[in-house]
Amino acid sequence: MQDTLFDLSGKVAVITGSSRGIGAAIAEQMARHGARVVVSSRRAEACEPVAQKLRDAGHEAIAVACHIGHKDQLKNLVAETKKAFGRIDVLICNAATNPVYGPTSEISDEAWDKIMETNVRSTFWLCNMVAPDMAAQGGGNIIVLSSIAGLRGNGVIGAYGVSKAAEAALVRNLAVEWGPKNIRANAIAPGLIRTDFAKALLDDPERKKQAEQRTPVRRIGEPDDIAGVAVFLASQAGAYVTGQTLVADGGETIC
């Protein structure tokens, strides 16, 4: 049992926004645990090196460029995956955007729409494209990257937080609707992780120190900290977990 609990051999995992950061870490860990991986982000030239690195390590991986805000490109992502591997067992919706920094009272209609369309509507679209086939093949897993910004108010990335709260709500409904078809749906809510998204904060020694001090484990999270949670949720280890938002923030939100 211990040998197979986290085994993803034979599974096909699609990870959006996986050319770098958390998405790339998830792609690598999924591959290491036996999954065949589809690396996807907006630009093919960003995806292919990640997929090639996985292939060089002996894993099965392809790259499919996809702008998640375009429905036709999402359809192509699903089609190219099925063409290469025949199925999708694990869908990880990681790609997202946050083009503004400031209070929601100052956000433009255009920025609000972009955040909601990219972060929420695209996830809704892609899950609805993939879930019926998962059901037909006997089950599957959907994992959505939410954020602790969706669990509490925030004076500077509030709209992003609203979109992440909506994604967590979407996951709960997916779990209810598709659970009888053996599809589990969960969200991960990361705290501060060492990625380009947090680069401005992490490049400031004082702000970085403050961030570390308000986290009980006294460190900034690493992409692999989130990738491990994704492997758990996608594997037999997480077989009785669905409709949940798993917080991986080093304890920040308990303080």
C-alpha cells in the first residue's frame, strides 16, 4: 500500500500555467510519480523547455501552448492531449492573472473583467470540457490553484482574492455534481511562495523578513511545497478528499 499510495503511473496530467513557478514544479512532481504530463502556458517557446527537461529525465511529456482566456485554445489543449495520450486523468488549473495592485475601489471595469474571465471563467470552461470524458472513463481528479487571498480581505489584491474565492466555490460545486461519477475536485490555497508573482516582495530584504516572521514556520514557501499537495490530491493518498480547499501557507492564516 505504501508503495502505491502516491503512484500516478499511467495517469495523464494536464497542468495550465506550467512553464514556470508552481505549475512547473507540479509538472515535475507529477512526472516523477509516474504521470504523463502536458505542460501548457501561453507561449510554446516557454512550455517546450519544461517538457524537454522532463523527457530528458525519462518521463513522458508534451507541450501545448494555450491562452486560457480563449475558449478555442482550451478546446485545442484538450484535443491535443487526447491525440497524444488518449485521455485526461488529472486536470490542474494553475494559470491565472493579476494585472492590478491597489484597492478594488480604484480598479477599472476592464481589469475586473480580465481577472474574472481569466481566473474564473476559463477554469469553469476547462473543467466542463474535461469532466464528461473523465466520467465516461471511470473517474478523474480536478485540482484548482486558489490562494489564501481568497480566504481573507486584502487591500491591494482584492479583486484577485475575489476570483480565488470564486474558484474555491466552483470546486465545491464540481465535487457535488461529479462525485457520483468518481471525480474528485479540490483547491489548493498557497500562501507566499517563492515565484515571480512574489518577486517584488522577496527582493526587498525588510519586507521578506517581515513575511517570514508572520509565518509560524519562519520561511517563504517553495514551489515544491505546493507540488507535494497536488500529488497528494491527485493520487490514491487523497482518495477520500473532495470539495476542499487545502491551505498550504506555513501557518500564516492561523496567526
